[in-house]
Amino acid sequence: MITRNSAWPLVAALSVVCLSALAGEKPDEPIDASLPALVLKYQAIHSNPELSHYEERTSKLFAAELRKLGYETTEGVGKYENPKWKCHGVVGVLKNGAGRTLLLRTELDALPIIEQTGTDYASKVAIKNDDNADVGVMHACGHDIHMTSVLGTAKQLAESKGKWSGTIVIVGQPAEETVDGARAMLNDGMYTRFPKPDAVLALHCDPGIELGRVGICPGYCAAAADAVEITVRGIGGHGARPEQTKDPVVISAQLILALQTITSREKSPFDPAVVTVGSIHGGTKCNIIPDEVQLKLTVRTYRSEVRKQVLESITRIANGVALTAGLPEDKAPLVKLSPVDHTEATYNDPEFSKNVASALRKELGSENVLKAEPAMGSEDVGVFAMDQKIPLCYFKLGTFNRDGAQASKAFTAQRPGLHSCFFAPVPGPTIRTGVKALTAAALDFLAVRN
């Protein structure tokens, strides 16, 4: 259930007007009129998040909203390699005469994080994941903002057909966090079953950019990603007699530190790369040395040569640390790459991005359209575009409120980042800018041309 004050729509509308005035944005009556309802949709989505591969309720809600707006909508688009997963991709199509085709994409999935924002609509969802571990679930990456912004844009386009001509394809993509949802949708014949776009447009929340502003990075803008799993296999025993064991916990600690030398000592500082150990699991009791420890890593790179070097170094270092600890070769760590959890670096088409930036400057004001820098975060939205040689513009949507409206008890000067349990964008003004930006870019691309 969603906890909300019955006066919230009025409060939301007033907060939007005030914050928009501070940001210097001009009023937009159709968008402002739809905002209270969009904020309530955002709250509903935020309160009921679902993990990658399990976005059943979210996809049904997203599809139902598109149907209300007159989009011809198909659910269940996509095929995963894992047969136990059902793909929950959604495609909505709105045709409006001859012209170009534009694909607007949003993500549907959330993250295994226990929310700590303290908002009235905070997620209280807790489930067991694929590893049978208890996890919380939270929209800590802004996908709820993305969905609501796209739905708001879908409404604006459906109600302003006199301003554009062509075809809009709205895509609700599952499993972005595991970077296999876009590929699954293409594997289900998305570009043969539905109109193939002439361009792809998407946005993503960015807490490094202020409310009311957006950032566009031409060229490569997001890194390639690989998931790596390492099983450190030791020889367990009594915690009071470590000399009779080969402790995989200690070996894992040495390995984690050794892996950091890949980025600091094995590659050029001019080639960005990140090696992060995000998960460590091993042992059941303080006085029992376990037989093995499981590590899960994420690797981020841009160049294919650097990716190859980093992945090879992980295997070499993992096996080397195990042998140094005295483990026989048959007990050396098992390093497993997860080919499903891989995506290439994301590339923004420079010409299309230039045109989008121009449209956004006209709509938001030049001072509110920034040149963004490449980031080490990863995305699979490029699968919809780069494989097919389709121009892509994936831009950043500001969520940082300098006036402190999103202050959290967990931090003072530091703003909460994406994938943080404290990430809490201000819904009204963030969604407003998202809808204005996407709508302006779409209308510019699909403008009637003589």
C-alpha cells in the first residue's frame, strides 16, 4: 500500500511551480497539469519495486498506462538464455502518418537494496533472490523516475499529434541492472515484429547534476561492463587451529587487495578501468574456517584491449594468490566470467546528440543543458542502437537539489549517489524536467518536414 496525504496532488503541483521558478524554467501548462498524477504513479512504482527478470507487476502497470493513451501495446517481449526466466518487455507503438520512427526506452527493474530514505512511499519489499538470500528491493537507480518521465512524454505526444508526424515506439525494458534485457528483446525479433527506429532516445538520473538541468555527452558516454565470479576454495577447519587449514577468508582478503593493482600498476592511466568486489560470502560461524568463499566482481572498461587485459589479469592474480597461500593447483580459485552480464560501452551519436542538445536548449534554456563527461557506469541501451547502426542519444537528468530538499540523515555535505539506499530524488521537478526534455527532443526529431 502507498502511504500518502490526500492533499499531495496540490502539494506536488505547488512544489513543482516553486522549484521550476528557481531553476528558471518557463511554465508548461499541459505538462504541469499532468504532474500530480505522474507523481502518484511514481510513488506507486517506487513502493513496489521488482528485481531483474521478475518485473511482472511493473510491466503490467507500464503496459496498462500506454494502452490508456492509445498505444498499440504488446507485453512479454523478449527471450532469455535462462529458461526459468520469463521476459517482461513491453513495446507500445503510436503511428501518426508518414515520417521517421523514434524509440523511447525506459528500464523496469530495481536493485537488491534495503531502502533507508525515510519517505512515506519508501519500499518495504523484501524477497529471496536467485541465490536464496533475503534481500530488500529498491529503485535506487532512478528507473521509477525514468518510467514516469517516459509515460508523461507518451501522454504529451499522444495529445499533440498536430505537432509531429511519424511513429513513436515506447519500450519498457526489463533487466537493465543485469544488462541482458535489451538483448533478450532483440532476440525475440523486436525489430521485425515492431517498427525499426531511425533513432533511439533515453535518459538516466544523475545526482551530480542539479534539478532542472540535463547533461549530454557526445561519443562514448558509459563503460563496458563484465560480471566476474571467483570461488576461493580453501581447506576448512577449527577457528582455534588455523595452522591446520588453508583459510579462504584470509586468501580472499589478500586477493581483494591484489586485484586493485590491476588498475594502479598494470594498465595505462589514460585507459579508464574499474575492478570492484561488490559481494563476499563465506562461513557460517565465528569459530569455523570455511572450505570456500564466493566473491562477485564488476569490471568496467572502455577499450576492448583493456577489457581483455583486465580479465586475464584477474584470473592470473587469483590463481597466483591461491598458490602463494600454499593451496595445491587443484584447489586454486575458480574464476568464472558471466557472459550474460556483459555489455559493450555506450556510444552517443555525435550528430543526433547535437540536435537533441539544440532542442533541449530551446526548451530548458542554454544554461540548463550541460556537456557531460564519460562515466564508468554501464548501460545496455546501446544494444538497441549500436548493433543496428542506429543513432542513439542517452542523456543525464539532474536530481540534485542544492537547497537541501533531498537531505538525508545519513549524510550532510555528500549527496547520495545512484545505487545508494539513501537515493531520493525530488519527484515533481525531476519528472517535470524529464518530460519536458524527452518531449522537446521527440517533437524536434518528428517535426513535420516539407
